[in-house]
Amino acid sequence: MTADPTATTPPVFLVDAVPPGERFALGGEEARHAVTVRRTRAGELLVVSDGAGELARCAVEAVRAGRDAELDLVVEERWTEPPPALRVTIVQALAKGDRGELAVELATEAGADAILPWRAARSVARWDDGPRGAKALARWRSTARAAAKQARRAYLPEVGDPVTTAALAERVRAADRAFVLEAGVPGRLATEPLPESGELLLVIGPEGGVTGEELVTLSEAGALPVRLGPTVLRTSTAAAVALGALGARTTRWN
């Protein structure tokens, strides 16, 4: 069954798996958010999703507030959202302050299928392999989750573990097509041929840009340096703008 894309989209709540049956209770953190933040009431509609394409539109039958908040839901419709034929993975260089999280938020809202943190040479932010790095990665994953819900997405993008340039080159070799966004190069994302399916890797450098050595390494692995337009974008906005261009050029927005 396919949902009507013209219908008003109710808020989305994520669960590990969409329960079977005509009725079920939504509990945990999602229920507490629904009750205390969204002030959800009986009779309202919401969507429950597993973040992997399975969704159920439900009517709220009853609300129980408190620490163990729960919503009794009646399923009105179930459907499976197919994944895009062309999967776009954003390789996002680590950025200082909240710019990295802003990049993840905007890329998720714009439709990134996966996000891969990159330890670029000019990244001011440095994620170690200890608690500080784990905490930073957790913030990126939490940001992606919240942005996917805000955008009413059927799929929650995976945020992978951070990679070095050498590891990124291996990912480039495995992808069906790979681009590095870089100002001042002759190639243009708007005119380069795109695959109809598979994985497209889009590499976003840090505020200081991609180094010449990194560009050589990634180009030798098969990535093509391209520019978006005549202006220079911040690392926090480049992925979202590029995803918009790809959405218009492919069937991803159909």
C-alpha cells in the first residue's frame, strides 16, 4: 500500500520495529515527547516509523501522561516506502563548534541517505578515539534522528564512524560515482553524468578546504572534483545545496 503524498503529514515517531496488529501502545522516550512536548491528545493522528521504510499512520485512542507515558494507538494505514534507486552518502569533514551538527541537520532534511564523518587535514575539530570522540559522534547521530523526524522522513540516515583520508579513498573506489565539492575547478555538479542507481558519494571539505594532497588521493581513487556554482559555500550548507541539485536532476524527488 502506498500513502497519499498530497495528504497532510502528521508527526513521525521512531520505534525499533512497527508493531503488528490493529492496536498497540507507544511508550518510552517517544511517548514522553509526544505527551510533554507536542501535547498530543486523543483523536490526533501520528505516524510510527522504524526509520527503515516501514510506517503506520495511527489515531491516538488514549493518552497516559507521567514518567511512564503511553499512547494507545489504532492503526489506520500501513505502508512501505521504497528506498531511492540512487543512494547519496554525504562525506562531511569534521567542523568546529556546532557547524558539524548544522551540516548533519541540513543534509538529513535535504535527503542524505547516509553521513560519513571525515577527519580531513584542515578540520579544526579533532575527534579522538576516546569518550570525547564518542560523545561528538553521538551528537551527530542524535541530530540526524531529530532532523529525520522533523522532515517526516521514512528513512533515518546512518551516521558512520569517522574515517581517515586513506579509508575514504577505499569508499570512493567502492562507490558507483564520487564527487569532491571544491571551488575553482572546471567540473560542475549540474552537468556531470549521474548513475541511475547505486551509491553516489559526495565529499564536503572543511572550512579551510580540501588540501592538494587529499584532492590527489581522492581523484586517483576515482572521485571527480566539481563545483556547485560561482560562490563559495560554508561546510555546513554545501551538502544541503548539493542534495537539492541532485534531487532535481534525478528521480530522487519523484
